[in-house]
Amino acid sequence: MSSDITASAAWQALHDDHRKVAPRHLRELFAEDPARGRELTLQVADLHIDYSKHRVTRETLRLLVDLARTAGVPEHRDQMFSGEHINTSEDRAVGHIALRLPVGDQLEIDGTDADAEVHDVLRRMGEFADSVRSGEWRGATGEGIRTVVNIGIGGSDLGPDMVYRALRHYADAEIEARFVSNVDPADLVAKLAGLDPATTLFIVASKTFSTLETLTNATAARRWLVAALGTDAVAKHFVAVSTNAERVAEFGIDTANMFGFWDWVGGRYSVDSAIGLSVMVTIGKERFGEFLSGMHAVDRHFATAPLAENGPVLLALLGVWYSNFFGAESRAVLPYSNDLARFPAYLQQLTMESNGKSVRADGTPVTSSTGEIFWGEPGTNGQHAFYQLLHQGTRLIPADFLGFAKSTDDLPTRDGTGSMHDILMSNLFAQTKVLAFGKTAEEIAAEGTDPTLVPHKVMPGNRPSTTILAPELTPSTVGQLIALYEHQVFVEGTIWGIDSFDQWGVELGKQQALALAPLLSSANEPASAGDSSTDALIEWYRANR
Ligand code: F6P
């Protein structure tokens, strides 16, 4: 799987095809193939995916599928689904798909029944969530829990925070969740504001239980609790989610109140493990189960659909097409759903920590760009901020538009006759249409526009987008969206030949921060960080702190 895909005939064929397709406009592609709007679509579980507004012909799609085959996507996928150690640099299996297996489906990882272990933890999580939600779990003063504060960072924060916000409608036990991640004390201080220690439960979420930010915040939170309720209160107000029981115990949390997971779950793939405990407490174990089922439905699709009809495969191939053949530098993710506001941030870790690599799994350097940069904001807010560049800028930025048929909160329009949700969705459809088809100078001139303004008003179009629609924002559809992107990242990583499941690139910064910390508070001898810029910055900081 680590051979140089860019040296393959399949890659060369795409280069040749790119020369033919790149000069063509989506207006022409639609004119010569009018059925594409209806036919270049896919159903993945409840997700309706329109990929017709991409700068591809049906021949391009065929060649892209050839590329997936040449890169060994089906074989690599099957290795993941059978528990093989495809995270080669860490010699680990990649088992997040086991976290959402229904009861009765089996998967052995490293000689153990992963499915049985997963369901055992889910059962314990469910019992715990039930007891917190029902008020049976009481804090040190005998009161029930009103707020859970998840302390974690990266995969131990972004997933649960994003899903909690997305599913606020399903949080039915009047328990609020807050998420603390940043070692900037402002985060913890702001999130503790207004909370009563007696009704607050901390979930310390850390796969390794060694992450500086999380342990620092957890220690500060414990001080806050102990100052109000005393040391004995810790047992009733702190639980942990981790793979590291020893460190959890060292921190002072009873391992009876620890929910485990496994080294075969990557941090950025862990929202469906016990890392999702804060979500389960707020929405309940049944809804959490629906979230897992949604993910599993997409797993089944990914594992079984032919490559040419496989949603994650096709969307990944389009990502490769723009990144490697058009030289696109990023992909915008634009949820037309305010509740999905954190989805782009969540995807940033998923894609960039997974595929931001310069060497292949075998250690040889890659020969193409890797790692799509994902960014975005909810529509319609983004329209009034950065869409100008999407429409008329010089860069090609493919975009994913996400929308829902039904709103969880519809309200009437100003005159009371329409639906605000219809306005939202008409904006989504308008944007994808304008991006694709634009407006020509002739069309603008024909409207009697001042000729000096015509060039300013030309809308070039030919800007590609995918539209992903789902019936409603539910636990299941949120799970489906996550799994859809997880598998895209997997397919892209497979094509580039990289290990999408390690993250060595984050280590050195952590070590350097630990080494520099004492210099910041030491007396006024010259800083000795090892380079003149860092020394000067630290000296400036000391002088001004
Ligand atoms: O810094 C990167 C990282 O290791 C992520 O991969 C991970 O999600 C995050 O830190 C948090 O790690 P942990 O859950 O072990 O605290």
C-alpha cells in the first residue's frame, strides 16, 4: 500500500483527463449531459448526496474509481474491518468501526472480542448515564447533577462538544454540558462561571491521561470543588474516561468510576467510545444508541457498496482530484444548520491530524500533496463573510454544503406566511447554483449594466461543490455524517499511501513547551531556549508579564 501512486498508470490517466476537463465549464458539462443532476447522486443511509456539480465527466469518475482500485482501497478497507494492524507506525489496529457494531456482530481485535468489550463499556456508561439523569447519582451534599463539565482536548473534546451542540434538542434531562479544553485559564474560568459545585460533575476525558492541558484543567477544577465541598466530595463529582487506569488512579479518581476504551481507537475517532459520555448523559443511552446505529449504517455502506457507488470513496476521490490535479489547497465545509457550527472544527482534527503527513507508511517521502485543509462556518453567516472569495477570488475552493429537509426549530417568516427554514435552504441551493454556473459578462451587460461595472459583476462560476442533504438533524444523521467523513479521510490516506492513524507531528511541540515553561518564570538571567528569536520573545514576555 505504500507504493508510489503518482507513478501509476491510473494517476497518469487522470493527468491526461485533467488536461481535457480543466478548461471546460460546468455550464457545458451540464448542457452536454443533462441527466447528470439527477444521476450523479447517491444515497448513503439517510444522506442524499449530490456530486453532479463537480468538474468531472463520467469518464473522470471512472478513472478516479480506477485510482482507488490501483491504490488498494478495497483491500485496505477490508484490513481495517478485520482488525489488522493498519496503523503501522504505532503497530495498532484501527477499530473505531467496532464501537458501533450492533449486538451480535463480532469483531476480534488483538485476540479479544472487541464487540463484547465495547458493549460491556456501553452498558456501564448507560447505567451511569441513567443514574445521573434520574437523580439517583447524588453529589456530596445529596443534590442531583445539573451540569456535566467535560475536561479534555483534541479528540477528547471536539467530538463530544460538536455532537452535544448538534443534538441540543435531544438533551431532555435538563442537564447542561460544558466543555473545557484550552490550557488558557480563561476557558475553565468562563465555563465554571455560575456553576454550583454541589450540582456539577466533571468528566475528565483523556485517552492517555497524560495530556498537559487536561491534567492541568482537571487539577484546577478539583481545587475549585474541594474549596467548596472538601476532599471527600471528589469521588461523587469526578469520573474519568481513559485507556490508562493507572494514571486515572494516580490522579485520585476511583477506577470504579472510570470508563475505558482501547489503544485501537484513535483520539479523533473516539466520540463514539466512552469519550461520548457527556453526550450520553445529556441525551440518554437510547439516543446515543441511535447515534451509533447511524454510524454503523454508513460503515456497512462503506464496507459493501461498489466503489463507483460508494459515498465515502467517491467524495474522497473528488478530494484527491482537486488537491492533486487542480492544486486546490482547501475544502470549505458549510453546514446550513446553526447547530452544526462546530462540525468544521471537528473535521479539521479528523482530516488534518490524520492526513497531514509527508512520508508514506513505509517512511518514503510522498510525491504529491496530502491532507486536505478543512475550514468553514455555518450558512448563512459565511455568506456575509468569506463567500465573496469563494465566488470571485482567484483560488479554487471546493465546498461541501450540508442541509436538512426539516428544521428542529422552524419559525414563520416576517409576513408570517413562510418558513425561516425554507429561507435558509433556498440560500444553500442558491449558493451551489451560483458557484457552479455563475453569470457571464454578456448576461450582465444585457441587463443594461454600466459597462465599467460589468467586469466587477461577472460571476465566473465553475466552482465545484457537493451537496449533502438529510431528512433532519437527529442522533442518527449526525452519526452518519461523522462516519461519512471518517471514511473519506481513510480513503484519501490510502491513496496517498500514508498512515492516517498516527500523529507524530504533535509531539515535539509538546516537549518544547514543557522544556520552555521554566524559562518563562525564572529570574532575569538571559533566556537560553537555543535560538535568538525564541530567547528574545521569552525575554519580552518576562519583562511584560
Ligand atoms: O495532541 C494530539 C492528541 O494526541 C490528539 O490526537 C488527541 O485527540 C489529543 O491529543 C488528546 O489526547 P488525550 O485524549 O490522550 O488527552
